[in-house]
Amino acid sequence: MSWSKLAALAGLALLAAVPAGAGVRVQTRTVPGGVEIENRKLVVTLKAGAAGALVRSKAKGVEAAEFELAVLDVGGKGGKVGEIRIARQSGGEAAVRFACGAARAEIVLKGAELFVEVRPLEGAFALETRALTRYAILPDFFADDILYDPVKYKSPVTAVPAENFLLQLLEGKRAILMLVWEGTLESRMQEAEKKAAAAGAEPKEPKVELLAAGEGAARRFTAGRVEFLGKPVYAAVMAGAGIWHEEKGSWTAGAKIATAWKRPFEAKWRADYVAKDQGGADFWGATIKSRSFKIFDAKKRPGKRNPAGECYFDGERTCLATPGTPKYKAVVRDMPTAYTGVIIYPVDRTDKTPPSVIATVVDVMRNTLGEGPCEYIADLDGQKLRKWLVSGKDGVMTEGGRSGKKIGICPLHNFIRRQVGPAIKKNEKLDEKKLVVVLEMAEDLRLFANTIWERNKEYRQWGRDFVKFCGEQGAKSAKVKPVADGLAVIAGRIEAEMEKGKMRFNIPKKKRATGDEVLAYWNEAIPRATRHFGSGDVARYQQGLDILRGRETAYPASGGVNSCGDEIDWMVARLRRMVREIRHKAGTVDTNDPEVAAFCAKVRRQCHAVLRNKHARETWGGDS
């Protein structure tokens, strides 16, 4: 499938429209002691005796949007800049080769791009980008972002998952430094790597680290570091007033947050809410809740309120509220109840983003690695919702079922009641058109419930396998064991949730039935209800409705099929949240140990695999 189609399915902007700066000249010139290269976005200065290359943004009205770029040797040491020479210049591209101590590399600057490409040469081990950084973020398309706060990380060097990109939010809220690398992208693998992968070897990922210094509230990240592994690393600087923003305070769940910040340009912005660690037996220690901004026009929707727990734009106004709503207590009982901050940054384009603006995460990903690898990293195919009609017409759970009505067990059931109820009161048979729709919706209801329950069982099996995996890995390494044991505890809650989550609905002769028993009952009962509706006998219509309402059970429940729907909807949302939390915690381990870092990378890959192609009901509670 083409990038444009996949992008549309995943809700991402069409990136091919972003100008790459083709035909724009790159200037090179000599300066005292070195060389300077410049395009429309950046100026790169290399001077002999300096600690590294200075990369500075040319964004208007932004001071000190710059960073130092150094190349480390195989011993992890940097050195003063030595030999400098212009390797080539051809209008739209310039390359300068230089030495940093025993390491050598080449800096490439193209067209109007806002990034530099650093290619390793003799003795080059890693790239280090030095800038005073308030936060670092690893954006996640399948779970909550990972936010690294140097105040909370005590190690001088912290390992970061090598997942192709990393954001450094520079002090002052006027610039974001973004590191991008090819890593284990199959399309960029060298021949030896492909053979090793085909033989079943674990892919070798580059070492990615954050360096920190300082004490207490003044502690900051001072550099990001990415191992080359013989491949280029890209460093981009997105600069401008308000390019990232932070609000700090103390709020409960669902509380409004006052802010005067306005987005500097149209884009898809993301908010990372920082939760207070609350502890407690039913709390998993979540630290970040990521939400995407929506567009809400109060003038076009008078009297309507945007749901609590969402961030949105109303014209130029920015509206923030912490996640969580008391409406569905079974969903939010594991959600944080207190927050201390929110951080905002641009993640992708929209169709209203000006072509001249190239300042989002996905912009840089595409322009550095290309459309194909960008598609792979974002896993657009995995972001598609799973198909839910297992017979008849095949459909994806988006707008509605086969009859175009709102999907969901409760909406489907309520729709049937609204069609059949008036017919009973009037003592009139359903006309042929309505009957066809009712029968279709009843079958959609049954298939919908089965799809959700199968997804629950999928999570349960994953949890069992993951607990076993953690046990095996912990037994192999004393360093890995405490991390593996902690993650296994969360995964164990998946099984516990399935066991304690006996359906509130009670089937005939069985009180508090298991999910499998309830679904088996409805797979038999719903077709029975449809036979009443399709009989042509108005007197039997009520019997069909009574079946769906649960009134034929020995232990009547008020909601009938709706109770069943609520329970499995809540359950699948909670199970997904558990896996998301495992993935998130695996990325936030404060370690620089290679064994622990490798284990955490495997965990994140396993979580990603099961989170792909979610069921629409997995987003209950606001998670993506």
C-alpha cells in the first residue's frame, strides 16, 4: 500500500508535500582557523582547536538555538578539532571532513534542510550533541511517550532505547534538537547484517545515551550520544518561539489547566502529562500520559463541552485538562489522580501546516531517512484498527457497522430497541427495510462482542508468555533480574484481571460467569433473538428484546447484553494499558548496563508486537 494511503489510515499528514530544499545553494567559506557552511536554515562552523562543530539555527528572533557536535573515538573519547577540509560542494550540497582527536568524520549539509548528516570515517565510534537540555523525549506511536527529566535520573549516563530518534528539548523553550539514526532498519541493512538477521541473530542496535550534570533542580542533560555502527547519524534543530512549552503545577485528574501559550503554527501537537507517583496496590506507577490535541470550535458547537481529560485548540486558544474522568470508574481506577506538569511539542503536520514550516518530528524523520523507513518506524500498518466483521462484509471499526450505524455493543443494542420498541407499541410488523437492518445489527453486535473478547484472550496469552520470558531472562542475569521481576508483576496483573473480571452479567443457572461462558451464551442467545424479530409475529418481538436485556436469566441483570459489553470494553482497555505501562517502564529504567539495556529493548519490541492493530474499544479512558 502506498505511503499516502497508509498515512491517511493512521491519521498522519501526507509528507510528500514537504519541500526538501532541492535546488537551494549551500554556501561554504573560510573563517579564521576553519570553515563555515550555511544554508537557509543552519550555519555550521568548524574551527581548529574547538571541542566540536558549532551548529546554529537561523530562525528569526531565536537566540542561542545552537548545539555543539563532536565525534568520539572507539574509546569513547573526544578531542579537539584538527584537520578540516572541504570534501565537495555542488550547489545544493556541501561536505566538510574533519578530525576530532583520533576520530574522523564528514559533515554534510543539504539545500534548505534543518539537519546535518554526520558520516563516520576512520576511528569514529559515536556522535555527541552537546546542549543544555531541560528534558529529553522518546515519542511513541503505540504507547505513552518516554519523558526523561534529568532531575529524576541520578546516573551521569543513562541508556535510551535505540528506536531511531530522540528529542532534546533545549533550555529556554525555543529549540528542539532531534537525533535520527538508521539503526536496524531492514532497508538500510548492510549485507552482513541481513545474513545475520536471516540466521536468527538479534539485530545489533546502536548504543544511545543521555549525559547529565548538576544537582537538584538545576540538574540538566548536557549531551545526547548515538553510536554510529558504520552508518550516518542526523542532528536537526527545530527552532522558534513556543516550539515547545511547559506548564508546572499541581492538579487532580480531570482538572483544567490555565495557559497563555499559543501554538506558533498549525500542526499536530502532543501533550505529555507528568503524573505524580502515587503508589498503592491498584496503581502501576504511570509517569506520563500522552494526548494529541484536537480542534474544537465552540462557535460552531454552541452549548457543547469538550470531554474532560483532553487537550484541544479553540481558535487560537489553548485548552488543557489533565487526563481522567470519574464517569467510568472501572476504567480509570488505575489512572493517576494527581499531575505536576504538562509538556507540549509538535509531532506531525496537518493539511493546514504551511509548506515553509518544516518543524515537526515526522518532518525530520521523513527528510532524513525517507518515506519508506519513516513508514516503517511509525508502523502505519500496525496503527490500523483490526477488522471486526468475521463473516459477511468485511469492515474496519471506524464509523459504523454494515448499516452505517454507530458501532459498539450498547449503541447497537440501543438501535435495535429503538426500531423494535415502537413496532411493539403500535402492534405493527417491521417493514422489510427496517427488519433487514435490525437483523444485520444484531449479528454485528454478536461479532463485535466476540472480537473484543478474543482480543482480551490475546492479551492474556501474551501476559503468560511475557511472565515466563521475564523469569528466564532474570535467571540468566542478576543485573536483569530486578527489572524483569518488576515488569513481570505488571504482566501478572493481566491474568489476575481476567480472573477477577467475572462478567457482571449472569447467564442461566450460572452467577458471575466467566467471559468464555458469557460469550458462548450470547453466541446462542442473539441468533435466538433475531429469529423472534424475523418471525413476522409481533407478539414474539418482546421475547427477542427480553433476551437482549437479560430478562430470561435466573439471576436478572439490569443491563443484559449492555452489561456484557461494558465489562469486556473496560477489561480490554485496562489490559492494553497494562502492556503500554510495561513498554513505558522498560524505556525509563535508569541504567547504563548493556545487559539491562538489551533486555529492555526486547521488552519494548514484544509490547509493540501485541499493541499493533488495536480494537477500537481499547482506547476507553482516553489512551491511544
